[in-house]
Amino acid sequence: MELVTSKLDELELTLFLFGRIDSTSTAAYEAAINKERKQRHTSLVLDFKGVEYISSAGLRLMLKLAKAEKSLRLVNTSAEVYNVFEMTGFTQILNVSKALREISIEGCPLIGKGAYGKVYRIADDTIIKSYFRGNPIEDIERERELAREAFVLGIPTAISFDIVKVKEECYGAVYEMIGSDSLMSALLKHPENYDTYVSYYVELLDKLRNTETDDPHIPLARKDLDYRLGVVKGVVGQELFQKIERKIHSIKDKPTLVHGDCHFKNVFVSPEGLILIDMDTICKGDPIIEIANLYRTYLCFEEIDPGNTMKFFSIDPSFTKKLFFDVYDRLYKENRDEELPKVRFLAYFLLLSHYAEKPEKYATFLSRVKEILEREIDSFESF
């Protein structure tokens, strides 16, 4: 049996290792690995899926490779092999990841769908967010880290306890949700509890806008806004763009937590209260960004694309309109009318940037959004 085979993909060299890397075989592994390393590459990946065991001699070989390579990753280690790296402290000095377990979502009820994936219930107390193909595992890990940061700050957040391979799709993040429903599902099942659920939702949004942090791991909303300005620049005229740019630049940088996509399908009801999921959009910025994202989701999409609310939420748009303003009036009761034009402008800017990423596909929608912005952009001074 070969000890090492290789695959070269755009200067990333992957070596597949097989067998036991111990004192009697380490020299043979080193010779085989060094032979493959003669191929021109910029990063080296060692795939441990076929490795049953590694000894201290094998660990020393990994250290030699780490010193010789600019970029080294060890992937697909079994639980037993990963434990050796972890117990010896090597996970602190080497980039080591465990093999992902595979699960199937065949026959599991779909309970939610968003821009990046679908949510399935796989057990009475467990759900999985299955990401669409093309979402790299690094982005899923990043979302999990952001969830941890928010949880430490006191935000009721679901933290994935495992990342898996979903046989039918791509990667998935598994959550224990204590058998909870999304807030949207709970509303539809128990309309008599509408006022109670809205009150809990307002408390959650209020918790977010009163939580400040200087955590460097949580990005600034400014970065996302600047990116969106760059996207929009290519689809609007210079005069309108300059007006949009001035308005967006007037938004203050603040250390306030912003979820960025806190609609009712991203909030779950549990016996302990409401729990947030989809933490990949969390950032720090002006709280108006939060409410503008909700306005975009609950009202703007429907205004530009009639029928969108029924497709996304499976409910009549009059319900989401009522829902938004019931929430908005409680959050902005003292300056409701003054803030609403700002919220509406920012919501349509966010929507414009969404469509501008695929201008050929959304040409008609882009035209409609631009008409609204041109008509309403002068309705307030600045943020």
C-alpha cells in the first residue's frame, strides 16, 4: 500500500496519507512526502483521512514540515488522531481540523430558508442549517465564532455545537434548539399570542441596540456599507450616487451590536425566551441599520417585487407591514416620523445594492428602486 498520494490544484498541494505514522514508519513517510513536495506549490495540505495513528515521531515530522512550508494544514483527522494533537498541544501550533461526520437530511422537515441555506429539523430538539454549495467551511466557522462573541456579550444566541457534511447539499451547522419553532411559525400557529411575541421581539431588538462592544473580532458596519457603495456606483448616475454617498457617509460609526438580518424567521422561541440564529451578518454600527434591514425584508421586497412576501414568509404582505410598524412604533415612539424617511432611504439603498450584484438578472427591479431613491432622497438632511 502506498503511504502517500497527491493532488495539485492551483498551487495547493494535497497529500493523502495512509496507515500508521510511528517510529518504524516515520522515515518512509518523510521520504515519500518530500518526494511529492518537489512539485511547485504555495500551500501544503495533509489529508489524514486514511491515518489510523500518529506517534511522537510522527508529530516531530509534522513540526519539520511546518517549519519548511509557508502554509500547512492538516485536515480530516479522526477523533483519535485529533486527540493526540490536542493533548500534546500541537493544535495550538499547527492548523489541524477533524474529519466532519456526514448526516442526511432526507425526509427531514424544512422549517426555514434564507440567502445562504436552509434550516431543517433533524430531531425533536435539534435543527441543522444546511448551507448551499459554494459556501466555504471557513465562513461557517466564522459565523460560529461571531455567535460565541455575541453570546458572551449577553445576546441570546444559538451556538452550533458541530459542523457536519450534509450528504444532499454541502456543509451544515447543527444546533440544539430545545424543540423550538421560529418566531414566524409560532405567530402563525398561535395568532392569539401576537402581542406577547411582538413584545418579546421588541425586547430582543432593544437588547441589541443597548449592547456596546469594542471586540475587534466583530466587524464594523461601515465596512459593509462601503462595499455596498462600491456595488451601487456602477448602476446609478453620478448625481444620484453622490447624494447616496453623502447620506451613507453621514451614518455614525457606533460600538452598538447590529444583527443585520433579525427578521422573524431568524429568531426562535424556546422555554428560556427568544434565541437568534444566522449570526454571519452581525457587526457594530448605528442601530438604524437594524431597523432598515427589517424594513427592507418586511416591506421593500414586496413593493418592488409583488408576491415576494408570500414566497419568502408564506403570509400576506399586510401582515408583515403591520408587524413592522407595530415593532417600529414601540422602538421609535418619541421620534417616529423624523426617523422613518431615514429608515426607508437606507432600506432601499440596501435593496439596491442587493440587486446591483446581479444587474442583468434584476434590471427591472433596479429601475424601480432607483426611481424611488431619486424621488425620496432629498426628504431628510442626513443621519
